[in-house]
Amino acid sequence: MLANAPFRKLWTAMSVCSLGDWLNLIALTALASHFTRDSGFQVQSLAIGGVFLAKMLPAVLLGPIAGAVADRFDRRLTMVVADVARFAVVLSIPLVGSYRWMLVATVLLECVNLFWVPAKDATVPNLVPKDQLEEANRFNLLVTYGTAPLAAALFSVLSLVAEMLGGAVPSFAAEPASLALYVNALAYWVSAILIFTLKDIPRRAISAPSVLRQIADGWRYVGRTPLVRGLVIGMAGAFAAGGAVIGVARLYVAALGGGDPAYGAVFAAVFAGMALGMFFGLRLLRELSRRRLFGLAIVAAGLVLTAIALITNMVVVTVLTVALGACAGIAWIIGYTLIGLEVEDGLRGRTFAFLQSLARVVLLVVVAVAPALAALFGQHTYRLAPTVSYTFGGPNLVLVIGALLAITVGVVALRHMDDRRNVPLLADLAAALRGARYVPDEPGPERRRGVFIAFEGGEGSGKTTQARMLAIWLRDQGYDVEQTREPGATKVGMRLRAILLDAAHQGLSARAETMLYAADRAEHVEKVIRPALERGAIVVSDRYVDSSLAYQGAGRALDQQDVARINEWATGGLVPDLTIVVDVPPEVGLARFASPADRIEAEPLEFHERVRREFRALAAADPDRYLVVDGTQTPEEIAAIVQDRVREILPDPVPGDAEAATGTMPAIRDRR
């Protein structure tokens, strides 16, 4: 991505601006605390809440107007003028040195941001190829959150420098927050220079719909999709809990005896933890379902936040804040990844916009209410023993409420999204911590069985060819192979296949179609797959349960849990040892047919795009049991990749060898 010179220049400007934005947030809250330091705890609480209110209110109320005005101007000019205006406004805050002007300047700053952001968002797709847009968006996410710990660390350094200069030079009386705002203003000036030298930006910007309109449009889609609904509930709840933390963080640090450097350190600890969670969390718990991990991460964040609220040691609180950030990072990256995989292209941007708008409103409400609630509750000291006392104040109360909210929405999200309901949660988590996938024991003596491999993919992906090539290769290695397919592997299945794929049956309802596929699968498992496994063969099936989850669940927009439950009952819980997804873009796969051969192939492109996304989502949720192969490669290249992966689960030696008679064929269990 960074080899693209125009995008690199814009990305650099975005990085500098993002650093300035985070530094601005920290500096303004610290400066509000400084301006009201002699006015008591309640006034300080309300002053900090006023800063957050001033930062968020313009985007909620004036977004449509600013977008309409920004649409009239050249994008490059819009961003340059906005950066220069931000430079001047931020520079004025420490020069004027008034809390009232700071609030006015904050509102003005956020109004200017409303011009800069839509111009920037509309510019990115014009600077990168369409197939690299998703990667460009990841870079934008890195800019947005990756600069937060850098800004916090910079604020801490500036605070220490100000203290040292104040001790060495009596006439030097600059506040650390003022120094941070000077650096913030410089960042906007640098961004203006970078944008001014960028000549590839189109002339017109695009205005975004209002926040309320985005929420209304987004909820129509979210309400129909259980997985996305669970994701949004979880992420909105996490934003609310995070807003509670942001709203009282400066007050809580002060209550623990920390100053501006400690505030910067805690702020940095949150985002350092997020980075650790995004990078290491998914690797440490790779055997746990991503959908389960999302809800559990939010619940864990709530438990950690409870400990932060009740512990009064600054060092321990900072360490726990890293853990809080790690839990948030895990939930955030899973949520964004699953939305990207689950939501179709035509609705993905609207869904992300809905989530961002919802987050903005939630943060606005919570950040405005949290300091006020803290101020209303005040500070209370309880004597636990003659020499032991415990202080529980408004910040502690707000953090406890935020923790309870996080735990609640984490549980709700888990109930909406859990894709392993028949597996005990604690046992599944314990197995994942050991690096293993939990598989319940079967009752009675275990019989040695064969290996079950399923091929999945969209129309024209080449999976049938690959299933045949793998079966031939396995037979050449000396294995007993049962090559089969769905639908139509049995006599009953052949009749069901004629009904399911005949273009004359276009009026077949989605539920009837799902149950017919399940009926074929039940017969297939009972008459073909289980007998072959019990005799020790390797079963290679062209399609299995995942096809129903993709075609009927995602393609026909049926409830995924209902489809999964029907097929689990139909198959007796039999799960392949390896599922190979041959992935091709729908337009590529469908182009391989001269004309649609059956009723499924004749579905519109949007249907096949939803199917593809579901296959990818299933693979992403359980990467150890899936192999996703790029189906645009040659059949020989795909076959080589498949063979390398299949070798990992094959018995050694082959059944024809002498040692095979002693029972070296690995066992396969029904996973329920």
C-alpha cells in the first residue's frame, strides 16, 4: 500500500492529524482540570465533562450541514483550509488561557473537522485500486488507533519536560497541556503542507448522511441478521463502558494521587493493551470460536474494569488498564473482521457508518453523563478498621456501572452469536488455553475410524475437480477412498437432487429447500459416510453442511442457528476433520459457465457474494479445521496446496503397510 505515492502522502497526513487529535483530547481534559483546580471536585468533574460534550455535539447536530457545504469545494482545498483553521484554533487555546474560550474553540475545532473528514473519506477510494481498498481501510484503522499510545506517551514526556523546566527556570510557568497543544497545532500545520503538495485528489467531496439517518438505515439491516446484531450490541456496549472510563479517567487518576504524567501513562496503557490484544490475543486462543471469543472478551473487560474501580493502587491500576485494553482489542478486531466478512459489499460501508454513528451517540451520552454522575455522588471515605480507611467516590461508582454494563452486553452478544451451543463454555475455554480444541467424549468404547475431508466453494470454484484429483492422489498412495458428493450420493439423494437443482422449481421456498438438503445429507451420512469411516476409509465429499450454512443461511437469509440446528440433527453431529474451501470471486466462477445449468447457478450475483462471504466467515471462525485456497490458480497449483495440507492428517503408514494392521488410522469423533 505504501508503495502507492499519493496514498502514502495522504496516509502520512492522516497519521499526523490522528496523533494531533489524540494529543488534543488528552491536553484539553488535562487543561480543564487545571483551569478548575481550585473549584472543588464537583466543578472539576463537570468541567471535564464539558470538554467531551463540546467535542462530540457538533458531529451529531451539524454533520449533514457541514457535509453539504463541504460538497461544494475542491477536496484538496477543503482539507488544506481545514488544517490551517485547526492550527489557528488550537494555537489560540493556550494563548487565551480561559476555560470558556477552550470550550468555544473545541466546538469550532470539531466543526472544522466535519469538513476535513468527508473530504478525506471520499478521497481514499480514488487513490487506491478497488481490490486494495480493504487493505487501505486497515491502514486507516491503524492510523486511528495506533497513534493513541504515541500521543499519550508524548503527553507524558511533555509533562515531565514542563516540570523539569519549571524547577530549573523559575520564570517558566507553562502548563504541560499548553505544550501539548502547541505540538498539536504544529501537527495540523504539517498536515496542511502534505495535503497541499498532493495533486491527485479529485475536485469534489462527498457529504455523508446525517447521524440519525445512518442509524435508521443501518438498523434495518442489523435487525435482520443475528450475527451482526450481536456484534453491534457488543460493540455499542463496549463503547458505553469505554465512555465511562474516558469520562472519569482524569478524575480517577487525580483521586489516586497521580498528575498529568500518570494520566498520560494510563491513557497509553489502554491503547498499548489494545495493540497486544489485537496481535497476541487471537494467537493465544486460536482454538476458540471467534464468535464466542468476542462475547467473552467483553465480559472479561467488564471484570477487569471492576477490579480497576475497586483497587486504589496507581501501579496496579495501570497494569490492569493494559489488560482492559487487551480485552477491548480482541473484541474490536473480531468485531470489525466478522462484519467485514459477514456484510455484503453493498451494505458494508453503511453498516460501518451505522456502527460509527451509534458509537458517537453512545459516547456523547455516556461521556456527558459520567462526570456529572461522579460529581453528584462526590467522594466518601469509609473506616474499615481503626487504622484502615477506604475511599469510594464518584469515579469509582461510574467505573463499576461501566463494568456491569460491559458484562451484561458481553453475555447478550454471546447468546446472539454462540456457534457452539452444545459445547460447555468453560471446558471449551480451558481447552483453548491449552492450545487444543475441545471435543466431547463419546459414550461407550471408541472405534477406530477413517478420515473425513469435505470440499466447499461457490459455483464454478473448481471444488469438484479438486475433490476428484485428491481422491485419485490418495488412491495412488494406497488408501481406501470413498469419493462422494451432495446432493445425490444415494438413490433417495438422486431424486432430491433433481428437485433441488431443476430450474423448473424456482418457486421452492427457502425453508423447504433447507429441509430437502438436510434430508439428502441425513441419508448421505447414514448410507455412505459413516459406513466408510467405520471401515477405516478416507471420505472425500464434494459439499457438506457448510454449503447449507452458506447457501440457505446467508444466501437465502435464513437464521443461521436454525440451519445449523437442522443439519446437526440430520448428521448426528458428524464434522469433517478438514474442510477445504476453494475460494473464487463469484463473477469469476459464474463466468466459467456458458449459461446457468441449474436454479442455484441462475441466482443473482448478490446471492453468490453472500455465499462466498459466509464460506470465508466459517473458515475464519475455525482456521485449524479449514483450508482456504485461491481458486483462481491453476488446478495443479491448487492440488499441490491441498495435498500438502491433507498430508498432515493422513495416517502413517498407509493401510496397506504391515504396521497399519495394528491400528494406526487416527480416530474421528462426532463433535457435538
